[in-house]
Amino acid sequence: MKRIVVIISCLSCTFCSPQMKLNKSNDIDILVKTPVKLIADEPVIFTIKNNSNFTYIIDPYGFVGNSYWMLNNKKLDPVNFSRGYRSREAIDCKNDLIILKPKQKMDTTLSLNFMERGIYDFSKAGNYIRVAESRHNEQNGMPLICKQYINELESKGYRLLDDSIDAKIPFVR
């Protein structure tokens, strides 16, 4: 009976996808299953895990920094730039912000760099890598709009995530 259990356990791990930690914080893990499938108009799903005993506030559009794409280890140039941007009114904050309770884990979408405006051509075959270097803190533009709501939550003991992402994420077509 023990041999059957061991064999089943080994087989189930064969189908597991490795997860890559993107951020530097020990309290919060931002993970993505790699390699990520590059599918047009389909958002990447990230797993956020709270390892602490504190409740964290995370703005899914609160990461700001540098990001770009690489194809076969060469930096891609954008073929165009988006002209729009995401706007937010203070009333949207309760719906937009992620409240992550102690030891909670959730799957969600995130913008790894809210300021990224490049539109890229992914039609070529090869190895794509998303390079992201960004920071999430109270100085970033999107959390400032929600400052009053964030202050209310912080007065209850919640913490606004102060963290950075430094990652090279492999994608496959």
C-alpha cells in the first residue's frame, strides 16, 4: 500500500508547474507559474501570498518602474505606444485595492509596471522574456488617489505594501 502512495505522489508532482517569486519582500510573495503562456488578450495570473500576521493593502496598478520585453536575449523595441491610461476616482479605491489578510493567498492580475506604454509584436518564434524592475509604495501615482481610504485602513492596522519587483519572466508561445 505504501508503494502505491509513493508512485501516485511522484506522478502528481510531474504535472506541477514551477513558480517564480518576483518580489523581494519576505512578508508577501508575488508568484507566477513559469514559463508563462504568451496568449494575446489573456491576462497573466499571479499568486499573492501573505506570509505575515499583518493585513496588507496592494494596489494592482501600484508598481512603477522599468520594464521591457526580450526575444532571444535581445531587447525588443515597441511597435507602437498606447495613448490611453487607466484613471481612477477615489470612489473606485474600495473595489480596486487588494486587501490581503494574514496567511491569505489569492490569484489575481497585476500590472508589473503601470507606466509601461509599449505595444510589442509577438509574432516571431523564439524565447520571450519579460523584464520588470518596479516598486510599490506610497509615493507611486495610483496609491495617492486612494490616500484617504488607505489612511483609514492604516488606522485599523493595515499596511500598504512597500516592496520591489526585479524579475526576468520566461514566456512561451
